[in-house]
Amino acid sequence: MRSSVTALLATAGLALAGCSGLGGDSGPAAGTRASAEAAARAHRACVNAWVGVMSADDYDAGESAGSRPRACDRLPDQLKMFSEAELERATRNRRSVDACIADPSCESWPLTSP
């Protein structure tokens, strides 16, 4: 029983090894990698656009659905990207406040809109 399982696993491993890497960058793997990179760029562009919207002086968090950036149109995981942007904005605000506290000449709180 053990030897047949080992032989089966060895055969499967060799078959997988034979299918990978022989074609260089051509084939389905290259297309998948390119589409994954494009999706990552679109994701980052959406998060950056949300940070820009949230950093505007007239931003109202209660009306955020109406102010969705065009960079986010038709992308999946809208809530995830919105949440990432909220976290980035909060992190930037925290760093600005920390810098202001450390600087004796700072006279106003450097925060973006709520």
C-alpha cells in the first residue's frame, strides 16, 4: 500500500515538474502573471484615489458612497480598498501629529478631514 502511494505521488510530482517551466514566459502562466499584476496596479490606483478623496477638505465620511473615485469602477473588493485607504489616511495623520508633537514650533494640528 505504501509503495503504491509513494509511486503515485512520485508520478504526480514528475508530471507537474514536466509541465512547469519548459515554455519559458509563454503560455498560460505568463498571461496569469500579467493579469495579476494589472489587477494589483488597479487595486493600488483605487486605494490611492480613495486616499485622495478622503484627504479633501470637503470630504464627508457619511456620503462616501457618492464620492467613489472612477479608478474604482467595476473593481471587486470595494470595501477592502476603501478600508485600506482609511487605514493609510489614519496612518498619515498619526505620523503628522507625532511630528507636530515632536516639533516645538508646530502651532496647529496637521490633520486631513475626518
